[in-house]
Amino acid sequence: GENVEQHPSTLSVQEGDSAVIKCTYSDSASNYFPWYKQELGKGPQLIIDIRSNVGEKKDQRIAVTLNKTAKHFSLHITETQPEDSAVYFCVPANDYKLSFGAGTTVTVRA
Amino acid sequence: NAGVTQTPKFQVLKTGQSMTLQCAQDMNHNSMYWYRQDPGMGLRLIYYSASEGTTDKGEVPNGYNVSRLNKREFSLRLESAAPSQTSVYFCASKPYDEQFFGPGTRLTVL
């Protein structure tokens, strides 16, 4: 099965600074690379995704970059705000097969 | 639209008891999923249903059964609950790529 590693497991940043989370995966058949955000007591919610034919995608303060050759993709959050505090998961996928990383707990300090 | 709904929100069982977790979606999605989330971990796939009338095992299916009752509903059954099944259970549905999650059911098995 897919082996997914996500780093770091926890990340504390000052409000306004940037945050970067990295994810490596093993299954070369993975062709869809989303990031989900989970707030306390809620289900995960998609925040950004990228397909394997695209290297980078940006949506306002968040961006995802993909290196399919190296089998890794990253989440970048700029100008962090208190509402960015949450757990973030990378979820490499292929059709119906999805594999969640262990998650990164991001804390934004005011 | 209510999105994905799950019942109950909380449940306490004794070892050996049985119960069914209910999930329904009103978005006309073909695929539905059941996950469990344990502390400090990502979500692990229990079962999924790619379309009405089909179900398949995920990463951790032992001790569970599922029923895709119709396009809207996908239930998860624990026939004989064990303490190892104490977890938060999430149901999700998806049309193509993005998964939409329910609010979760927190289950404790004593």
C-alpha cells in the first residue's frame, strides 16, 4: 500500500510568517494531491489540490507544489493568521484509493 | 443542502455490543467512504463504496461491515464491539476528486 510521510508533525509560527508542510509518498500511480484542513471537532475540509500534470497551484495565501519525480508535494501558507491554526493532512490519491498522512498541527501565535 | 450527516454524534458501548453508524448525503455523489481517526493519526479507510450497489475493503476493515442502502445512505456496522474500536468515525462522499466529510461520530467501547 501507499506509504505517506508528512513533516513536521507540529509547527508553531508567528502571525504573519509563512508555514511549509512537506509530504512524501511511495505509490507512483498516485495522480491527485490534495491538502485537507481539520479544525477541532470537525471533519477534514479540502483547501487546495493539484493534479499530476501541474507543478504548482496557488489560491490566495495558500499554494501547493508537486515534484512527481521525487514523489513529494508541499503546502505553503503565507501571511499566517490565527484562523490558520488547525491540523493539515496530505492525501495522495489514485481514483478511489486515498492515503492520509499523519497530519501536521499548525499553531499560529498572535 | 445538509451535506453529509452522521448519526449518532456520540455513543458508548460495552464490549460485545453491536451498533450501526448511519451516514447520509444529499449531494447526489456516487462514492461514499467510512474512515476512523485515532488520536495523533490521520484518517484510515475502513470501507468504501464507489457507486450504489458496490462496496470494497479499505485499509482496516476487520470487525466492520457496511451497507450501501441506496445512493444517499452508507451505514457502518460493528457486530461485536471491542475496545480497539474506540475512535472517531467519519463518513465522506465525493463526486470526482474532492471528498466532503461529515461531522464525525465519537465512539467509546468499554
